[in-house]
Amino acid sequence: MKKLALHWQILIGMVLGVLAGFLAVEFNGTTFIEDWIKPFGTIFINLLKLIAVPLIIASLLNGIADLQDISKLSKMGGRTIVIYVVSTVVAITIGLLTVNLIQPGYTIAEDTREDLLENYATDASGSIEVALSQKDDGPLKPLVDLVPDNIFQAMTDNGSMLQVIFFVILFGIALILIDPKDAEPVKKFVKGLNEAVLKIIDIIMLGAPYGVFALLAALVVEAPSLDLFQALLWYALCVLFGLAIMIFIIYPVAAKLITGFSYRRFFNGISPAQLLAFSTSSSAATLPVTMERVTEHIGVDEEVSSFVLPIGATINMDGTSLYQAVAAIFIAQALNVDLTFSDQLMIVVTATLASIGSAAVPGAGMVMLVIVLGSVGIPEAGLALIFAVDRPLDMCRTVVNVTGDASVSMIVAKSLNKLGVPKVKNLDDYYHKE
Ligand code: ASP
């Protein structure tokens, strides 16, 4: 019998997970979910994370070493960065338009606002502290952070992916520059390593439907009460509306216009990565799957995907920047802080930088939001207002972050003539070889 395609399996896992969570809340099974189901979700995320650094090393090195000449690398790098910045600014503009039109901050009742500020003040102060300590570091700190003083130490920390990328690019350039005879055995080794890492991802993905089931069941039992969701409904809808425009209009239309991909082909190609981004709230954990989908199913040459995607996962966060813009204005409205047009322009600049600085892990965008708030004089304590609904919004903005990376990789590949026929046209053939 033919098995169901992977994205359907994941979707079913998600729906059943949510159902199981609600049933557990209803019938006192919360501890059961926490003790016996949640650990499988944690194992699944760990599996994805454990392969992220080996994947970046093997595939980026494999891609760069094949380039044969440095000018190709700088051309690809330049395009990637420019398109990433443009897509982020587009996202923030959409966020600002939405929140200025809907004005969700004025709908929140006085007593709800006070309740929220009181309930979440301690949680918010943790995030504020983390962000402020980063803010004190001086303007060139991100540049200094890019260069590790010990590559092995960097490789042991998933938060240091940019440092690993920096080293791998350096190593790849060296491989291009040395005598091809000497480079050959290293390239062969890297190629084999890359194949093995990709195979590990296939194996991990077999567990995806079960992993997302566990993750979502645990999320539902740990979620705050529905009342708070209702109070923040307009704010949440604003963020979701902006994110939906990115996912369903901006990316697929840009892909169609620039690469000729149909709507269906676009979503068929990347939907498993989107579903995983939703379930894990982490672009870094989703990276292995994004790479695999874009390369094998969309047909982006590995040379491009192995370069564009790891960088995108760490610096290109369109969903996060859109959310930061909406959240900043929402908090300003709720706390009656007047913002001028130039304040809003300032938000465009700081949200771009804050999203670049956000780590690709759950909740990171909210921590960096403090910097956006501070830049235009909105009280940082306002963060407490939006804490209650942050997790579901995080899940959705991560989908946008991942979709954005995948779309940019398609566009860069097209511009370099590196968008070919995907190795795998049908998901079923790939995951369920008979
Ligand atoms: N969770 C997001 C990501 O990994 C970052 C954020 O918190 O916005 O892409």
C-alpha cells in the first residue's frame, strides 16, 4: 500500500497532538503528557539540533569547494545579503501598515492591561535583562562575535552558527586556492560526509509525525488560559494577518514571477519545513529539513542552498521583524505613547537589526524586541503585555522566517542559473521507496 505523503503525516500528527493536549487538560492527564509524551518531543528537537552543525560544515564546505573561483562566491554572497535585507524591510512595512490600520492597542481594556502587566512583569524582566546586556556591548560587537577564537568551542554551541559559517567559508576559500591535487581528497571526504549527514536527516524525519504530536500535545497542556488570548485577540490577529500576507502572497508571488514556480509546486516543495518550523518554533532546528527540501524537491543547486540557507536561518527573520514592528506599535498604543512618523522609520531600522541579531530559537524575537522598544522610548515593561500570546505567534513567525529563507534561496539560485530540476519530484517516491 502506498503511504501518505510526509507533509500529510506531519499535519495529522499536529492535529492529533493538539487533540491529545485538550483531552489531557479536560481529563486531568496533564502530568501524563508532561512525563510520558513531552520527552519524545524534546528528543525529536534534539535530533534536529544535533545534526545542524555537522550539516552546515559538510554542505557549506561541499558547496564552496565546488565553486572553483572566488568571484562566484562574492557574487552569491552579495546577492544573498541584499535580497535578505529587502525582504526584511518589506515584511516590516507590511507589519507597520497592518498595525496602524487595525490599531489593536486601543482595543485593550484598562483592567486587562493592568492584569497583564502585573502577571507577566517578572517573566518580562528576565527578557529585558538579557537584551539590555547585549545592548551595552557597543556597535561593533556583532562583527567581533563573528570571528571565533576557538573553532572547536564554536562548534560545540548551536548558538554560534555564524562563527562556524565564518570558519567554513574561510576553509572553503583555502580549498579553492590550494593545488587541486591536494584539495581533492578533502573534497571527496566532505562529499561523503555530506551524503551521510543528509541520510541521517531522512532517518530523523521518519519520526517527524510522532515528534510534532508530542511537541504540540505538550504545548497545549502548558498554555496559559484562554481569557488572556481573547484579550489580546486583535493584536494576535494583526501579527497573523501580516504573516499570512508574507506566506501566501509575497513569497509565492515573488517565486512565481522570478522563478516561474507555481503556487502548488512552491508549497509542495517546502510545506514539511513549514510544518516543522511551526511545531518547533526554531529556524535552527528546522534548517536540516529546509535544506533538504529546497535542494531535493525544489531544485536549488546545493552550491547555493548550502550557502544561502544556513546564513538565512541565523540572520534573515522576516516573520520576527514583522512581529517586532507590530508588537512595538501595539505596546505604544496600549500605553498611550505617541509615535511620530520618524519613530516608525526608526522601528524599520531597529527591527531589521534586531531580527538579524535574534537567535534562531524559540522566543528569541521577543527578547530582541526590547531593543526596538528602547530605540523609540516605549517602556520596556510593556513586554509583559504580550507575553501570554507569544508562543503561538512565535510558531507562526518561524514559519515565515523559514519560508523567507527558502524563497530567497530560489531567487538567488535563479539569478545565478542554478535552479534546476529537483532530484525528487514526488514526495512519496522519496520518503517511501517501496
Ligand atoms: N523562533 C524564531 C526562529 O527561530 C525566532 C523568534 O523568536 O522570532 O526563527
